[in-house]
Amino acid sequence: MPKKNPPIPGTPGSGTPTLAEPTEPTEPLPPKPDQRAPALGTATGQPVDGPDTARGQQGEHLTTAQGARLYDTDHSLKAGTRGPTLLQDHHLREKITHFDHERIPERVVHARGAAAHGVFRGYGSAEPISKAAFLGKDVETPVFVRFSTVLGSRGSADAVRDTRGFATKFYTGEGTFDLVGNNIPVFFIQDGIKFPDVVHAAKPHPDREIPQAQSAHDTFWDFVSLHTEATAHTLWNMSDRGIPRSYRMMEGFGVNTFRMVNAAGESSLVKFHWKPKLGVHSLVWEEAQIVNGMDPDYHRRDLADAIESGAYPEWELGIQAFPDTPDQTFEGIDLLDPTKMVPEELAPVQPIGLMTLDANPTNFFAETEQVAFHPGHLVPGIDVTDDPLLQARLFSYLDTQISRLGGPNFGQIPINRPHAEVNDMLRDGMHQTGVHPGVAPYRPNSLDAGCPFLAGPDTAFVEVPVPMPESTKLRAAPASFDDHFSQARLFYASLSPVEQAHVAEAYTFELGKCYEQVIKERALEVVANIDPGLCEQVAAGLGLPAPAPTVAYDAAPTPSPALSQVGAEWPLDGRIIGIVADDDSDLSEVADAVEMIGKNGMVPLVIGPHGGELGSGKGAVPVSRTFLTMRSVEFDAILVAAPASDPRVHVLLAEAFRHCKAIGGWAAGRGLLEAAGIPAEAPGILIADDASALFDGITALMKSHRVWERQV
Ligand code: HDE
């Protein structure tokens, strides 16, 4: 008979009292394929026996890092209950030491992010210009996408005015392809050597380390007013694109021009675009500022909630394709200049696949924090160009991971493992987790039977043999890079009046936050070169004279309607409607409204004077937010079914009104709208006899995102 282990004190069956914690284990969720650690093998290539070591946790008992079971983790080992702690206590030291080292350096830029798993399905339409297998018709490829802000630290707020990162890892059968893009198609600088300059200028001031995650400060405006190639990107930041409503409602752009190569070896130049199925939508500035205090995790929460509720966000991947001519320009636009984009009206975006995000990460640190992107992670069929920004990026991303992730083996971290077979000759180094068999990590060899073998050009990644023009070694840029204003003029001219008004407000706000007069004046000179009318508005807001443009206008720019966010109708998946009600409201009507909203793929949140339920018994309605926990910015539209006199409800309605949200009232709610000073005849205010009569009208208004006619 095997000898039974003695019972561990405090565990069930041990005879000592148990803690009031659950003691029955439940099965953890199964890992996704890209969460698996590298398979372990012995030096002879045999698999290692034992439990599934790929998982972070096995078994149901608490153990040390070495697997020894523990019976107490609440008390350190002491000489008596009041005595000193003993150096012998390995569990204490292991637990505290590991904790002391739990943090890794945050990303130097894009530190704040949120991510999701998904799948990409190729349409096959890119086949004539790219041999990349994952773009083939109906080929499905797992993806992991990380969205981010650029400037803020890891714990900063989501809804700040900033560019957003949009980085996608495609785990293709031919190796991993990373599309490391932004939600703005142009960049601040033309040459990567300027990246530390723009980032140092935009980050908090080095003396007091303020302001956090903001561009509204002197060093940023000092730099961009002197370095005028940043003008177009700065203007995009000052537009609604700088404050997205949701990560699900952003476009993504590869920014740099890439190459695609087909099976015949022919090369085309391409620009990548992600088009969200829900359209491109933004917060308004006052709303964004309130959001950052009320819910700093606004975008992170929105993405996770939408995926969890089954409202999977989708984007179509598209390309603009251009002939790979020796001058690498299209319609006069230099394709190697990353401060320039090509209007869709000149080169249509052709859809090549669909991405659906359908799973949240299991562990933020393991996946979202440790994922390591690199624009040089390419597959056969996609290659880089000589864009001097892209060339510097090709160096930077690998370099930064080495200090951020503690050594050169970050590719072995589960989220970074390729799904293609890996057989490199990279060995050893910090955090090596692979057990490489064989004796000959070099080529040529005979001792490992010549392995690994080289692939033929038909399956290998082969750089496009681009002819190099005769040239001289120098530090300079082509003359076309001197044009710093045409794209900013084009973007501004393409915006609707509402969007232009937001741009004027944003410049006025940001420059109003600068202390140095000289910086405000110089920034106004730049704005004058975008649009004199815009400059006059900003100058008036700052109380300064408007300077005249210094760079001549050749002709008025031809607007690109695709650059405006306003004017179409979009699906409402995951949009949030607040319903103000109280115990005296007609609760069956409120319940009907809740049901209608949910049935239509949106989220109803009942706002009541107290928590718990409104009413009692069968017809009771659960309350989602109280007057204390709600704030207008959480809702895309508000319905009112109660005469609430609480001043916080008046603020709710006043803010929703100012932020151009649809508002509807029925029954006693009509009186509340009046009491809150909301004019019944204003655009986007609907009054009806019951909730169902309101529903169609409210959703029709929401499809245009906001009631812009109301903007004052
Ligand atoms: Fe990045 N960038 N970048 N960048 N970038 C990083 O890499 C860099 C640029 C972008 O969610 C860093 O792993 C240089 C353009 C995204 O993990 C770093 C230059 C675009 C992310 C780096 C640029 C981007 C990064 C910091 C100028 C849009 C977040 C942490 C030559 C096309 C990826 C890291 C994630 C991250 C360098 C310019 C997008 C330091 C030197 C242009 C979305 O390597």
C-alpha cells in the first residue's frame, strides 16, 4: 500500500478549520494557440515528459516557483509570534523578490495600450500584385492587435489628444508579418534621425515631468513651430482624429510606403489602410476631458466590453497601389515622404481582406505588454522601401525590445512566437527557454547532417533587387521634401465646417496652454500657412494679431471628401443609451426600451436615483448607474422617463446637449427636459408618447454619430 501524505493543516479533510474561500478548483480557460510557450525538447530532440509546462499554472495547489506545495502564505517564518523573521524563510524571500522585479520598462513611446486576438481572412484580391499566401482567397490567419496612445505613460488616460497606434501581428504560415501603423496617415518627421527630437519635445517637460500625455505645452509647440514638416501631422492631431470615440471606430494606416511583389517578381508600391466597419468617429473635446477623469480606461474598457458581448469589431484591410517607378512619386506626391498621404480620390483604397477581433487577452502582461512588433517582420510578397523614416524604424524596434524585454530571446515569449516553423541558428542569451538539440548551430556543417537547409527563392523571403541610383554619401533630403504645407492645406480644406470649427478650438486650446508668447506667435505663423481663416480664429481666441501667410498658395487645394468623418450613416454596434428613470416611472415602458436597445445590438444603461432595482416584484427594473456614478460622457444618447430634480441629472442633460447627442423624453421625462433648459424644438430633441415611438427616431439620429446641427 502506498503511504498516504500527512494532511496539510487548513486543507479540507485535515481536521483543522478551513478558510471561507472556494476550495474546489475549476478548469482554467484553454490557452489560445499563440499563448503557448515554445515546446521543450531534450538535447536529442525528445519531448520532455511531465505536466503541460506551456501553461503558467498547473494543478490546484499553491506551490513555490519550484513546485513544492505550500500550506501557508500569510505568515512569514518567525522566531515566535512576535519575534524577528528568519532568513531561512525561502517562501517569503522568493515571493518578495519576484514581486520586487515584476515591472519591466514601459515602451519609450506607445506605452499605454489595449489589445485583442482575432482572425484575418484574405479576399484573394491582392494576388495580382502580392504572392503573400495569407492574402489568398479565404485564407484565415490568427492576428493579435495592439492599439495605443503615443505620449502617455502606461497608466495614463485613454481619451487624450494624441495619435493612436494600430499594430497588427499576423501569425502567417510563412512567418510573422507585423503591420505597425497609426490612426493618422502622415507623420511628424521625414527622417528617423529626428524621432528622438519630436518625442523629447512632446513628452512631459524634463524638470517637473508635466504635463502627462498632452501635447498642449511649450516644448511640443516650440518644436512643431520650428520644424514645419510636422505641420500636417499636427493638424491631424488637432482635428477630431486626435480624440477617437473608440478604438473600434478608428482607421489605421501603414503610413510608410511598402512594396508588394507578385509571383512573377514584379514590384508595386503600396500604402496600407484599415477601414473600420463602424465608421470613424470621435469624442468632442470637452467630453474627452471629462472622460479622462471619469474613466481613464475608457477605450480599453470599450474594446474589451464590445468583444466580451459578442460585438466583434471589424476592419477591412485595403491598399492603394502605385507603379514602382524610378522616381517613386504618384501625381506629384513623393511616396517616400511619410509626411504625405495620397487622397483616395486619386488612388482608391482596394479591399484585400477582413479582420475580426473576437477574443480578449487572457493576461494583460503576458500578451499586451510583452507583445513585440517590428516593421521588418515581413513575409514573401511584402517588402520595404527606402523611405528614410521606415529605414530607421527597421533598426529601432528590435533594439528597443532588447532593453524592454530583457535580452534577445523575446521572440520566444508565447505571444511573440511565430506560428510558422522556426529553425534559426540564434543561441543562448538571457531568458533562453528553447532547448536546442544538435551540435552545429552554424552553416555549413556536416555534424547536424547539414541542417538547417536554405530554401529556394520560390518559398524564401527575397529582397526586391531594386537598382540603386549612382549617388554620393551625404546628409540631405530630396527637394520634394521641402513642401511642408500642401498636405495640411488639403486636409483642412477637406473637412466639414463642424470639423473645421473643432480644429480652430483645438489650436486655441493647445496654444492657450503655452506660456511662451514667442511660441504662440511662431505657431500662428505656421497656422497662417495652412489657412488664413483658421489662423484668424485661433489668433482671435489667443488675443493676438493674425500673421499673414509666408508660403504662397499656388491654387486652392482640391478637397478629398474621404478625409471628412461627417455626413454618412453607420452601424450602431455597442453604442450606449442611458435611460433616466425612477421608481415612479412607467417601468414597463422602461423595460421595453431596455429590451429594444439590447435587441438592436446596443447597450441600455438605466440611470436611477438609487442602486438595486426600480420598483419591486415582477416588473422591477435593474439600475445600471445612479445619479452618483453616472456622467453624460458614458452615453451616446439619453432617454428620459422621469422628472428627476437632482442637479446632477440637469448636468447630464446639459452636457449631452452641448456634446450634440440625441436626447429623447417621454411621459414625465418631458418636464425634466424643460426644467434642465433643453429647448424642445432644438435639433435632435425628440418628445414622444412612449418609448417605442422614440426608439426609431433616436437611432436614426445616432447613425450619423451626433446631431451636428446643434453645434454652437
Ligand atoms: Fe514607432 N516605435 N517609431 N512608429 N511605433 C515604437 O517600439 C520608432 C513610427 C508605432 O503596440 C517602439 O516596441 C521610430 C511611425 C506603433 O507595441 C520604438 C520611428 C509609426 C508602436 C519605435 C517611429 C509608428 C510603435 C517603442 C521613426 C506609424 C507601438 C516600443 C523612425 C506607422 C507598437 C516598441 C506596440 C512603437 C520607434 C515612427 C507606429 C521605439 C524610431 C511612422 C503603433 O521602437
